[in-house]
Amino acid sequence: MDIDPASLSERDRHLLLTALVVPRPIGWISTLDARGRPNLAPYSFFNLVASSPPTLIVSIGQRDGGPKDTLANLRATGELVVNVVSDDLTAAMNASSVESGPGHDEFAFAGLETTPSTVVRPPRVAAARAHLEARLVDEVAVVDDDGVAHNHVVFARIVHVHVDDAIFTPPHRIDMAALAPVARLAGTGYARIGELFSVPRPEVPGGDG
Ligand SMILES: Cc1cc2nc3c(=O)[nH]c(=O)nc-3n(C[C@H](O)[C@H](O)[C@H](O)COP(=O)(O)O)c2cc1C
């Protein structure tokens, strides 16, 4: 099958492409609006793009022709927290994706306790086993051939990291089975981590680099 993505409806294109770029990590993002009201929503057009400087991206679509609350809040306040979604938090993560207007508190809607962050103002999901506190550094519009922006990719610098002591061996080892991250597939599909394995990096035979 050969497919020209431009020949597909917007929905079919989305479902096809998001089923092929898998599994996607979920950035479960807390922000505050300009009035200090909390907001929480999951984003799977999300990734770590650099560790020096530590940088993540999230691509935020439109709602009713305007920015979703997460983007509006980032533009207003410039701070976010990424809460890692462990499998026991899947239902709450999904509840927090409810399409609602500014000022609707998804922490309360999803039955989640908050806990303060260390260097940014948005609160964290208390039940999450790890969190990345971050600050906005850039925003890039993803435009179509007519110059219309459908998504905005936000770049943010990670400024503080929290990891539950029970799953962490310094300086960098995370117990993946205990973190139990959930990943997004397409539509309502998700995946858990399956069998873990390790693959050593190749070296040139007999070479010195
Ligand atoms: C697992 C999951 C991943 C999602 N990923 C994205 C995404 O990458 N970009 C996006 O615009 N919306 C995404 N959504 C939809 C948003 O979560 C939804 O529009 C939400 O209401 C936005 O909230 P906000 O307006 O508070 O930012 C996703 C939803 C789910 C359940």
C-alpha cells in the first residue's frame, strides 16, 4: 500500500500517522493560568530532544480555532511540570484530557492530589513517581501550505527533576518495572513496557574509534 498523506482526511491522516510513530511517551502537563488557576492535560506529541541543555518539546493542537489551555497558560506564565504517567495513573490521565475551557480544574476532575513544585509555580501530580519541572524557551508554529497554524511546538528547558527514592539508584538508574510508564498508540490505544532487554553499542573491529 502506498499512501499520499495529503489524500487522506485530517482524521484518517492523524490515525494512520499516530499508529506508525509508536509508542509515544505521554507528557502529562501541569500549568497555571495568568490568574494562578491549575490546569492538567496529557500530550503525546511530546519528547525529550536534548539533554544539554535539557530540553523537551510538546506539540499543542487547536481547539475551536484557538489555543488549548496548556498553550495559553505557557504563553502567559512560561512554566510547566511534566508528570510521568505510570500505569496506575492511566484512568486519571485520561480523565484530565477532558475538553474543557479555561479555569476548569482537571486535577479536581480527575480526583488527583497536588503537591508543590520546587522551582516553578505549577503544582505536580502527587501520585506520579517522577516529575520534570520546566520553563518555556521557544514556540514554533506548524503551518500548512496556506500558512495556517494547526499546531504549536513548544520547547522547554528542564530546570528540576523529582524521582521517587523507591525507584531511583543514583546517579541515573531508574527501576523501569516500578516506574511502569504508559505509552500512547493511536486513538484510545495504549501500551505498557513489555520485556526489557539491553543491546551494547557497536564498535569498529580492531579500530580505535
Ligand atoms: C493520551 C493523550 C495524548 C494527547 N496528546 C495530545 C497532543 O499531543 N496534542 C494535542 O493537542 N492534544 C493531545 N491530546 C488531547 C488533549 O489532552 C486535550 O485536547 C485536552 O483537553 C487539552 O487540555 P488543555 O486545553 O487543558 O490544554 C491528547 C489526549 C490524550 C488522552
